[in-house]
Amino acid sequence: MALDEKHIYSPGYRINVNNVQIYYEYFDHEDPDAKVVVLVHGFLSSTVSFRKLLPYLTKSYKVVSLDLPGFGQSEKSTSFIYKLSNYGQLIIDFLDKLNIKNAILIGHSMGGQISMQAAKKSPKRIEKLILLGCCSYVKRASRSLIACSYLPLFTWGMRNWIQRKDVKENLLSVLHDSKLVTEEMIESYKKPISEVAFTDSLIRLLRHREGDMCSQDLNQIQQPVLMLWGKEDKVMPVKTGFRLKHDLPNSELIIYEKCGHLLMEEKPQEICSEIKRFIEQGVTQDTAFQQETS
């Protein structure tokens, strides 16, 4: 499949993993020995969040991007248990289905936590981790909020909240450069959250989602980890990146000036250069806190 920076296309595929229909996109590479990179999106997102990164990654690697259960074009399952650990296991089982023996995971925000869950479960399978503005140290929802989620009016309220949610304002809050927000971008991010069943998935996620990995669990992740962070990230402040760097024993942190939470939209070429360097060379321990400027 020929790809360039302006036009990148995958027809999309569907596969059953643990009785859940998963939507994914696959981009092959002319080199049969090219490494496999798997993209794992974050909360309220889908494969669309990696659209600007794909043209750069596909030049060097085989790339797989999937919609997690409950998001994007994947099934809004009523049987899947929406725990981070289950999402992590689903990534491993997804790789089994595609007969992928080794992979490098790139996870954004909540997708970073899911990627770390997969790495912890299958350390020989997941070679390296690349975490973009990784969601970290978030605790489980309170018991009172979980109890409220079973009230009849809760679903109605959640649905109204989603319908009223201004996608443009949300994008402006996760980007440093407001000029990047276009009508095309708004529609791309709005479409996956418009389904009625999406609300039910969010409520299940609220009920099932355990807290993020604690320091003790993070210490057990031995794979090389590259963390990329926007200095102006308002969702996951950069101080979270420094804390995560301390808890991950084999990690490197790079901070980008004038960049928010959605690094893939703001710095696709820059972060791909670091990703390629990291995949080929590994962690640079003596420059763990290096800083990139635009």
C-alpha cells in the first residue's frame, strides 16, 4: 500500500476478539522484517487521533491502529468489563488474532495506561513502550458516583452532557495552537461520540475502571519506555510525567514547548523523529529530561 504525507488510507477491518467486534486499520510495509507498531488511543477518542502521525510512522514500520471496545467504530459491548487490565489483555489477544509475535505500543493518555497493562502482562511480547501524555495516578471513581450511575436518570443526564459537549471547546482545551482546530477536525472527532450506545459504554467504564497503576506496579515494567509530553498539557500536567519517569525504571522523558495534550496533532513530525530514534537506539539515560523546543 503506497502512502504519502497528504493521502493515507486504510479500508478498515473488523475482527472478533473475546466476543467483542474490534475495528482496526492496518498499514503494511514493503520490508517484511519491519517492526510492528500498535497505536492505542485515549479517552473519548479513536483511531482518528493518530491521523497526522500515521504518514510518518508508516514510512518505517508496519502500523496497526485500533478502536478500543466502547469507542470509535468498535462494538459498544454490554458484556465486556471495561477495566484497564481487561483492555490490556485485549491488546495481547488482539495481537494473537493478527499473529503478531512482537510489537511496540504507542499509547496516548488513557491508552498509555492500557499499553502499560499489556506490557506488564506480556513482557516478552511487548518490546518497548511509547507513552504520549500518559494518563497516570488517576484513582477509581468514588463509590457514591458509581452508585448514582445505576439511577434511572443518570443515563439520561450523561447522554445530555455528551450532546451538549462542545467538541470545538474540548479540542481547544487539549491543544496549545488554536489555529489547528478546523471544521474538518471537529467533525472527525465528533462522529465517534455521536452514537447513542456510546453513552452506555462510558457509564460501564465509569463503573468498571480501576485506578491507574501504582508506583509498585510501575516499578515492575522493565521494557524501555519513551515518554513524550507537552509542556502546556492541561489534562495531564507535565509534573505527572516527571513522577512517572521516577516510577518507571527504564524510561526517558522528553518535553515539548508550546504543545498541549494532543501531541500527535501538534508535533507529529517531531515526535515521530524521537520515536524512530528510540526504536532503533533505546533509552538515552543521560538525557532523560531533555527538552525540545519548536
